[in-house]
Amino acid sequence: MTEDTVSHYRMLGKLGEGASAVVYRAEDLALGREVVLKVLSPECSADYGQVARFQHEARTISSLNHPNICTIYEIAEHEGRHFIAMEFLDGEMKWTEAAITHMQLKSFIARVTSDGSRHKVLGVVLNDGTPLKSVEVRVDDGPWQAATMDPSTSGKYSWKLFTYTWNGATRGEHTLVSRVTDVNGKIQPTAEELENKKTFLEDNSQFPRKVMIS
């Protein structure tokens, strides 16, 4: 690794920096496309626990399929430095965050896969660390059904994954939505229940997901 290259990626500029990693805009010299590289710091690259968490983050994100989650291209190590290569999304800023607040209770459905006559629904929960009471999934206008939390993602402030087994899905378009409730009885609101219009990062309303069953 040099100051301007990591493996077959050429750095185009730094986008940001956190406590454990630096994020760069880069060019994939092998495929000729722009990407984002998240490069673990030298100190963290030498820490087995930090590397394991870094790799778990990449695998978790790569297992999801959602319009608001970027695609992971590669997780690798080069000359002792661990990095994640991911999709570069360039666009126009539409909203500016104007307030600092606690993480709001939020869930969304990220992926639906077929398993024979059943379908597996995978979703994500974000919250401020307050213990959760339940996560539920609703198909079309049916009743709310209990989902199952993934015990391997039970960290207080981590992304928490949940699954729901959808039986008897019929052909055609369906609408799936999730909602989460914490132990204090706080329920993830619908868009209509939000008191004020929020930007994407602040918006924690229920997010209906359209799926097509063939």
C-alpha cells in the first residue's frame, strides 16, 4: 500500500474519517469504475477484535438488499491493511440535517428470498440502545405477525437483524412492512403519525416494501 493506492484501487480523495477507519473515493483500476474504500487504520488492523468487527460489518451489509444501502464489492487485506470496497453513489444533496437528536426507533425490510414454498424475510432494526420488546411484519393488509430476532446481533447499539417466515405467498405484487416496539411501549410510527417532516437520516417511519412473487 502507498499513499495513493491500495491493492488495485487508486485514491481520488478522502471523504471522511472516523475513530477506526478512513473513507476514500477511489478508482478500481481493474474494472475502471469509481468506488468507495473504507480502510481500517494501522492500529486497528493490528487488533484482531477490531478486524473481526470490521469484517462482520461488511458481511452484514452485503447480506442486505435495500435502495438505501450501498453494495459491497469486496472485503480484503493488502500489505497488512484491511479494507472494504463498496458502491460509490454520487448525487445532489436534497436535505440538510438541522438537529441533533437521539437515534429513533426504526426498522425496515431489506431482503426477501424464496425457500421452496416459503419465503424468508430479512430485516434490520436501529435504535438508541433501549431493549426491544418485539418486531413484527405485516403482509399487504393482513395482521401483524411476530418476527424472530437474530441473537448474534444483540449488541446494545449494533444493527439488529430479524427474520420472518412468509408461508403461502401468492403470485403477484405484495407490500411488506415491519414495525418495532421497545420495552417502554414505544412503537415505530407510520409516516402519517410523524409530527414533522424529517430528512432521510432522521426519518424512522414504517417503510413499506414492494415485492413481486413469480
